[in-house]
Amino acid sequence: MYKMKTKTKVASILILVSGLFFSGFLISGFFMTSNTASPTFIPPISVPTQESDPEASFASSGTNDMSSANLLPGDVILIGTDNSMFDYLIPGKWSHTVIFGGIAGYHEIWATEEGTWVPQGEAWVVHSTKDDTDSGLRTSRYKTVVNDHAGNAVAMRILKPGGALLSASERSAIVNFATSKIGQDEGYDWNWLGKQVGIDTCDPEIAPDGYYCSELAWAAYKSVIGIDLDGDFSPFDIGVSPEDLYWSPYAQVIALEMNSDPNGNSVPGGAYAVDASNDLYKMTVYVDEVYYDNDYDPWPKGDGEMYLKLWIGEAYFPSCAAAGDKNDNHLDEINEAGNDIEKSGKGALDWNAYHYALFSYNSYAKVRVQAMEEDSPDGDDGYPTFQWWWSPSQWHSYVNNGWYWSGSRYDMGDCRYTIWFRIDTVY
């Protein structure tokens, strides 16, 4: 279990005030079998777990070198700087959201901050913000807004329910939704407590008609695809923050540059960077069954209300598993699978649930599944965790080779997991 940083609790109060005013366990190694490959031994890899506290001082904005290469129109980019003012004000790690627009043609896209055209052949983004230049929706150079604005950056590709990719026309429609609203808005929407698909704010109006940054990305996908990207990370389920988008079950990390992991822990070498690769990969995880050797809190306390937590995809910055229903402190809770989550005493539950993630060629990869039992009086109980962890060279050998599995009821102590996975080339 991961605990939320203190700053998130402080930010919960600050965002409410702002809105009103501005209206492990590692498997040490085991064998897997595939329908096409021989059993393979997976060695353990240590993972940093020490959590660091935020410093009291506010840091400067910072810069990053995350490349725009191989990003596609409609990709969602989040940026932020550890220990900056907005890092404390806005819940979570991220302070700003932009939508990747594509590559500019000659005199095609206006660079608002510079007051000129985005140079031909350069990447551009569309977003909503407020500064000395303007307030509200605008287009900008990728380098100005992403690379020169913050120390941490992450690019995410959106999957549809069931793990399907967006078509080129759907991507264009996402970008067109955002750019078509430029000039219609009255400025930046300061009502962080709400969210709406249309450009009009609530009546009576407490903020300019328009969008705040993460609201724009949420509205575009809600309007065009019908996907709700709100991962419900924000306290009290208000608005939609950049962190809400990060923990959406449909948002998959494909590029990043980070100085710390999602919980503030240091990463190897002090920084971790992965650019989007031309050949993207999709992981499918099938949670077949969990056999429970005992019921931690039998009736009348808990009566065996079981659920799972999943964390899959990019190993240091994983996505929530697409098809998940609910997030809890950076892990995906699957509260309903197979319409059977109650278990009294020992025995098996058939989850029969598929989950999906995308990642790039140089990413580390991870599958983490933990059986949980809900217990409202005493706090939920966690069973031993099942985990696969691969370096890039390790998971490359599984690509396009069919299904692999843990074996039947792999015994972790107190519960036994039956889990399958496959990794396939997307393009």
C-alpha cells in the first residue's frame, strides 16, 4: 500500500478555497510457460520504495527534454515541477495539461506566446491557461509549453474501453474539438470545482465561459469518443485535475521524463526518461482466478468482500489498467469482475477480467496484482502481492509470442494466483 503525500491533503483544502475565490512483495523468481515458448526464469529486480517528503520551499518551473517524436494528435501531455507553487496547490504531481496537436505546416498554427507562427515542421499543442500574453484557449509551440515549462513531463495515449486504439479520424476530431473553441471562450475557467463538456460554465456564472487545462482534455474525449477520463484522484470527486487524467483507466504512459516517481520517491540516476518509440507495444493481462486459503475477516466483520488492485504497464510510471472501475491511491481497484466478489471462507474466485496497457520499446514493464478484502471497521486487508517486473531486454523476448502464465494457482501464501499475459506489437 502506498500512502498519499502530505501535500495532497493540504492541496485538498487549497483547491476548494481557490475554486470558491476564482469561481511488494517481489516474486524472487519463478517459471512461466507459454503456448509457444519454453519455460522462462525471471530474476528479481529491486524497486525503490522509500518515500520522500516535499521540501518547504517553492522551486522554479524547470525544464525537460521529452521529445515530441512519435507522438500523435490527441495524445495528452501532463507537466509539473516537484515542490513548485502549483505542485502544492493542485492535488497530485501534475500542474498543467495540454493536447498534442501534431506537426505544423507553413503559417498554419499560431504560437501565442511568441506572437508568430509555429515554425513549419515543429510540434504544437492546444491548451487553456492564463499568463501575461492572454487568458484561455490557445495553440502553442511544443517546446515552449512542454520542454521549457516544467521539470517533469509525461505523454499518454488513450485506449478505448476493451483496449482498442483510436483511429486517425478520431484523433483529428479530438484536436479539432479543442481548436474549434478558440475565440468562443471568454478566458480561462477558474471554476476548478466543476467540469462541463460545453464551453458555457454553470448558471449563475461564477467564472468565464471556457475551460481550465485538464477540463479541456476531459471534455474533448467525453464529447468525441464518449470516454470519461476522470480517474477520480482528486479529493471529494470535484472537477477533473491533471492527476485525475493520469490515473484514468484509459490513459497509457508512452513517454516521460521524471525526477521522482508518482509518490515522490527518487528514481535511478536521479532522473528517468523514455521517449515514445515508433514501435509501440500493448500488454494484455488476464486475471483468471485467485484462490484464497483463508478469509481474513469472516462474517460478521467483512464477510469476504474481495477486490483486486492492479498496476500494469510502464514499471516506474505505470498506467491504471484499462477496464478498471475505481482508483485508490495510485492503484487500480477492480471491484466488479465476473459479478462475484463475495467469498466466505477458503476457496477460489473466478475473476475472468482482461486489462490493457501501452508502453514504448525502452520502457521497463510491470504487472502487479494484489488480492484485497474490504473491511470498513478495521481497514481493508491485503493479501500477498503477485508481481512480474522486466527490464526492456527481458520483455522484448515475449513480444508476439502468444500467452504466458504464472502456472495454475501460483502460491504466494494465504492466496494463490492464476494470471496470464501477452505482449503484442501495435505498430
